[in-house]
Amino acid sequence: MSALVEADHLQKTFALGFFRKKVRAVEDVSFTVEQNEIFGFLGPNGAGKTTTLKMLMGLIFPSSGQARIFGKPINDRQAKRRLGFLPENPYFYDYLSGGELLDLMGRLFGLDRAARRKRAAMLLDRVGLGRAGDRALRKYSKGMLQRLGIAQALINDPELVVLDEPMSGLDPIGRKEIRDLIVDLKAEGKTVLFSTHILSDVELICDRVAMLVGGRMRDVGPLSKLLSPRLLHTEVVLEKDGASELLRVPPEADVDALLSEALAAGKHVVSVTPRRESLEDLFVREVDAADVGGGAERMKRDRTERKS
Amino acid sequence: MSRIVALALNTFREAIRNKVLYLLALFGVGLIVLSVPFSQGALHEQMRVTRDVGLAGIELFGVLIAVFVGVNLVYKEVDRKTVFALIPKPIHRYEFILGKFVGMLMTLAVMFAIMSALMAAVLSVQTEATNAPSNSAAIVRAIALLFCEVTVVTAIAVLFSSFSTPILSGAFTLGMAVVGHFTPELRELTARIGTVPSRIAIAGAMRLFPDLNLFYVSGAMVGGQRVTVHGSFVDWGYVGTAALYGAAYSGCALALAMIIFSRRDFV
């Protein structure tokens, strides 16, 4: 079985403004998505994730390069039949109800009335909108629209589900529900490609990731291969007289000796945590290497502030 | 075909849930009803006024609805990003344009039916009182011609809506509709000015504008005879020929809209 999605040296240049200034949004992006995997498309804001996904969905035409879905060119109708897509910050017809929107989408896939009703009711329940199906979309919150967007992406029971920032606008409970849904989709034999800049979501559920920075592909592969297995440092937390102390022990230092000294000095050892490279470290490293718009500096600052 | 129907029904549903449309239709209905008390003279004169004002009202509000709703048809889908969820579905982009156009025609057909029914009701009351001929067959043909006219205007609105903003599209569409009503006069005028090459160029450019005079013929000279909905009016053969012209013009405008839409990036 060949890859479900094949992006081959995709490039997109936009001509902006009155003087048609050329801006390259995506440059030489190549990757594949294999069957029944969860593929995370990762990158900071403005990295070109949405532009790449729009090229795959036939919303934007590549300036050069090509892509195939199910082995067929983009915009092939047979391929589209097997595909579900959630746009970023989805907007739908606000004069329709949730049920009516799903009915419309079902019609576009040629589903008969009975199938449309059954799928719509099932999907509304699945995304937690079972009681809001008759409500006009203008009365939906952002999170509800996001859930409905996922429901409409699944109306045709697709083999490949492409989700652009599916966790955007959701509260922590909603994010967990969508993560669980993505994992369930994989268990059902589907393939999921989703974009995000929320690293924890990627770490928890993705089989493989692609990292896009400044419109260029930096890394593609399983997280286990992308992340360096080497020890960065060991975090030791000690406590004495109610005051705690955090030590970062470099990899070459003798942690055992340090712990012995601490115990001899009457301190309690609260925790010893070896720190290997995390996805966040990798992400910062890649953004740093690309040095896009001060993104690396910003991320480092954010991390320092969070830790302090 | 089912996808075009689905998109058309959705466009129709959007239109009938749009309050502005009701307001426009209400103005049209009001115009027909108000033509009765404002018309003076004998009853058969009042019938003439009802026919004239009624048909003018149907044309005016039909064109206004076609312009103001039509120029938003495609633009709004792109601007509000609703198109992002539709294009990845198994539809061709040209089906999207056709669906919007057909949905708009369905809306206009309902508006025409409402206004025509009202005019027919007023005329039937007046006919009973006077025993004068109602000329209903001529009125049906006149309404069919007006529907052809709004079809052409809708196609132009969709064309501009496929690449321009509603304000510009509205101005362009209204401009073409106005010029389209004066094509014979403009042709006559341009035939008398400038040099031969410039006349040929202007005559060619004039062909780009729709000849909307074909569609509202009451009071005009057709085939050397004056035709009017109050007496001798054009036959169905004329209506068929005019409809063919309208279909051809609309087809060209829509084909252009489809080409433009099929090449657009939805950023």
C-alpha cells in the first residue's frame, strides 16, 4: 500500500499588495502520510502549516511541486470521497442548524436521506452536540463550531481525516476529548493528519511528526527518532527545614556522590529526574536553527518565564 | 447533478432566511397594491396602470434582488470562509458556481410567483368589475421575458462576485443593466460618431453588454409594429428567441465566472 498523502517539493509563493511583492509561504515541503497513522504537522504560528494543508485540500494551488492523495492528483473527486477535512477556525452557514449543516455535507457526498440522518445524529452525539443539533449555528460558541467542524469532516466515514488546528478554541476538557477522538479514529483503522502548535498534543498521540519552520520542512519522522536519546541533565529536588532546592546536574557529574553529600548534610531527596530531549527542546532547537522572526528567542523567554 | 441541487437548495434556504429579501419583496408587493388607489380615471384605465406598474415593479425589484443578493453569492462564501469546508468535498468548482446560480434563480422564481399572483389577483378583481379583457396570456409572456432578464442580470452579478467585492460588483452589474436597457440608442449614437475603425471597435464593445431591451417589450416597436401588454403583444416564438439569447449570454457570463473561480486561491 502506497502512502495516503504524498507531498513532493511543494512550494507556494503569494504576490501581495499593490506592487505584487512576492512572499514565499512554503518552500520545498516533502513528506508522506502512511496508512493508519496519526501524523502531526507541527510548527509555530506562520510556519506554513495551513498553507500546506490547503494545497493538499485543493484550496490553494502550489506554485511548484505536486501532491497526491490516495495516489491521485489533488482535486480528484474519487479521492475526495474518501477524505474528511476540518478547516482552521471553521466558519459555517450561520442560518443553518448543526443538523442541517451535516445534512448538506452528506448530500455533497451523495448519501441518501436515511444515511444522512443516521450519520448526523451519531456524529452530533460523538462530538458532544447531541442536544444542540437543532440550534442555529449563529448561537454556537467557538468550541461548539470546532466540534461541529470535526463532525462534518467525518460525515462520509472517511479513510483519511485532515484536521487543521483541531484543538484550537477548545478548553482543556474539550482538547482531551478531541485527542481521544483522534486516537479512536486510528483504532477504527483511519489515518489522521493534523496540524498544531500545541506540543503536548503531538507528544501524546502522534506516531510521526513533520516539523515546519519558516515555510521549510525541518524534520520528519517518529518522535523516538527525532528526539535525541542523550541525557541533557538530571533534575534533583532537595528539601531541608521546609525549604526546597532545585539542582540541575550536568550529565558528566556524579549524581550518586551529590545525593550522598546532600543526605549527609541532613537534606531530604524529594525527586531525581533525568531529563532527555523533549519535543519542546527539539522544537526550540529547530526554530532556533531556522531563526525565524525571533521565534526562538520568544520561545526561550516564554520557557524561562514558565519555569521561574 | 445532486451536488448542484444540494448547493442550490442551500442558496435558496439562505435567501428565504434573509430578512432583507423580504423587505425588497414587500416593496414590490406594495408597489402593485398601491397602483390601484393611485390610478385615476375609468376602470379599464386603472387596469392599464395595474399592468404597467405591476410589470415595472416585478422588473425593478427582480433586478434589484438579482443585483444585491447576486453580488454576494460567491464573494460572501469566500469572505466568510464557508467555502473552505465545501471545496474539499467531492464537488467540482464549477458545480459550486452553478449551484449558487440555480439557487438564486429558484429564489427569484418564488419572488416572481408571489408578485405575479398578487398582480393577477388585483387584475381579476378589476376584470370582474369591467368585463374588459384581462390580456392574461400577454402578461404571462411579459413575465416570462422579465424572468429571462433577471436571469441575465444574476449571471452578470455572479460573474463579478467571483472575483470582486460586493460594492464594486454591485456598481458593475447595475452599470451593465442600465447600459443594457439603452443598447439600441447607444448603438445608434455610436454609429454616427468617430471614424470607421472606432465605430467598429465601439460596436464590438457594445456586444459585451446585454441587450435587455429584448425582455421588456411593451410599448416598443417589434418587427415594424408597436407591441403592448394592453393589446397586441409578442408571441411565444419571440419569447423563445429572447430566452435563447438570455441563456447564451448567461452561459457565457457563468462560464467566465467558473474559469475565474476554478483558478482562485482561497487564502
